[in-house]
Amino acid sequence: MLRKTFCGTLDYVPPEMVQGEQYDRHTDNWSIGILTYEFLTGRPPFEKRSKIDTLNSIVSGEELLLPEYLTEESRDFISRLLLLDPKNRMELEEALQHSFIRKYN
């Protein structure tokens, strides 16, 4: 089902929602990437001083900075979820099979 409502916590809002486009389940994949980044670093990846700057950072395609201390597996997991084009984001089924997740099973 496609939706067009703007809702959610600012730091977790995906680019398609910021731009007022229709969105689907891939929005949730973005949020998983944001949450993973925040759990591992202690801060949201696109947070700026103002709401407008944060929204601009989300939609600009600004390169996602993944700290060196993150493992290669976690960086791959996050970067495959935080893609601007929702159709290119890793699917949830694939995420569950990713080595970053499977090593904790």
C-alpha cells in the first residue's frame, strides 16, 4: 500500500517522505538503518543544528559518514539500508540473512 502522510521522528524520516512522495514498506528499511547507526554510534547519522538542515541532509544525498570504529559488517548493513532510492534498499528478508545480524543468532 502506498502512503503519502508525513509522520515520524525527524531523524528517522526517509528522503521520499521529506519530498512528499508516495512511500511503501521500504520506508521501514530506512528506519532500521537509522536505528542501527544510532545504536552503534550514539547519534543519528543526518542530525544537524536545525530541522531544515537535517531535512536537507537527508534528501541531499550527502555522503553517509560511517565511523572507522564500526565493523565492516555493520557499515555494509547500514549503507545498504540508507540508500536514497527506496527500491535499492536492502529488503528485510535479505537484512535478516546479513552477516551482521546472523552472527548474533
